[in-house]
Amino acid sequence: MSEDHNRSRDTLVAGDALEECRRHIDRVDATIVALLRERARLAIDAGRIKLEAGQPIDAPDREQAICERVRHLATAPLDPEAAERIFRRIIDEVRAIEVEEVRR
């Protein structure tokens, strides 16, 4: 076999492997979105409970505890600080959903 043929075959194999990896990433992304929807629904429920109990929507101590737990759960290749930043963003977005839904 020629060197060009081997290179073409290697490129095809690498392309197939990349496509399979991307399909798997897409499946993981779909799972993440489903879990985010579930988290938002639970936060809405918690917001309604807090409202009925006369408690504020914001719970800084709870949010800090979540971030600390996430930092401890994060392992390589996910950096603990990166995990915390991601969760702080999730918390912010879900809180906005919670506030909007509870005020309806």
C-alpha cells in the first residue's frame, strides 16, 4: 500500500472516531439539559414552599453549601474552581426561573 493510501485510511478512521466522540458528547449534552430542566422544576417547587413559609427566595448559605459540595465532587479533568463557576451560573439562572414562576 502506498503512503497516501495509508494516510487516507488513517484520516477516515480518525474522522469516524471523532464523529463517534461527538455523538457521545451530544448524548451527554441532552442528559445535562434534561437534568437542568429537572433542577429548575425542583427549584420552582422549593420557591413555592419558601413563599408559603414566608422565607426569601435567595438562600446564600444553601448556595454556598452547594458550591462547596460541588468543589469536593469535582475531579480531573474537571477543575474544582471551574465546577464552582459552572454551578454558580446554574444557580443564578435557576433562581431567575424560580422567581419568575413563583410570582405568577
